[in-house]
Amino acid sequence: MTALIDTSLMLDYLKGDRRAVNALEPYGHCAISVVTWLEVMALSPPELLERTRGFLRSFERLSVSEAIADEALRLMHGHPGLPFHRALTWATARLNQLPYVTVDASCIARSERNVVMPYRWGAAGRNGSEPPAIPRSSRPAAA
């Protein structure tokens, strides 16, 4: 099965969160949005940029088209408070007909079509400013 992995889950995975590792196991092929790629690279410490870039190459990177931007706008109108970067990532999954795997439930309900939330970030949330840990040498094998 293929899925689009959101930034929230990707950051947990890079930090070594076992829940994130387990969440990726069912997916043989994973994709990320160019938005996730940019967010993860921007949070990577300078000394880990090349390792992070290499790790992210193991995921198919999907670009943002005009149709995706239009869908992101529809999502933002339908989900007040949805940040544009989350809307773009979610819209990328929707238009590519992929499950959207995220743990950031701040503006998205589990009941949404094609949204998979293997767990949720705690009530305190994440500030998004923590740099990722050293990238794992490889993604977990498909189950």
C-alpha cells in the first residue's frame, strides 16, 4: 500500500519515536509532499543536512500543482484554522488518491476520508521547532 506521510509523523520518525516507526510499517511505498521535504530540511541541523537529504530520497516527493493549491484552499475554507502547509500536504494526498498519514490532529478529524491517524500528538502538542535526530539508515521494512 502507498501513503503520503505528513511532516508531523516524519519528524517523530526521525526522532526515533517507536510509534512512528510502527505507523510506517504497513506501507511498502511512501510519498511525501514537497512541503514536508522543505519543512524537514529546514529543521535539520546544518551538520545533518546531507544525511537528511539522503534519507528523504527514499520517499517519492510529490510537487504542488495548481489543482493541489485549489484543493488546499477548499480544505482551508472547510476546516477553519487549518494551516496552509498542512492544507497543501493533505490536498497533495487527496489529489493523488493516497491515504494521508498524520499525527497532527489540530484541525483534522479522524473521520475524514482517507486520513489515517495512528496516534495523536499529546495535548501539549509540538512546537515544530525541534530539529530531527540523525536520520535512520533505512526505513522499516514493509510488513
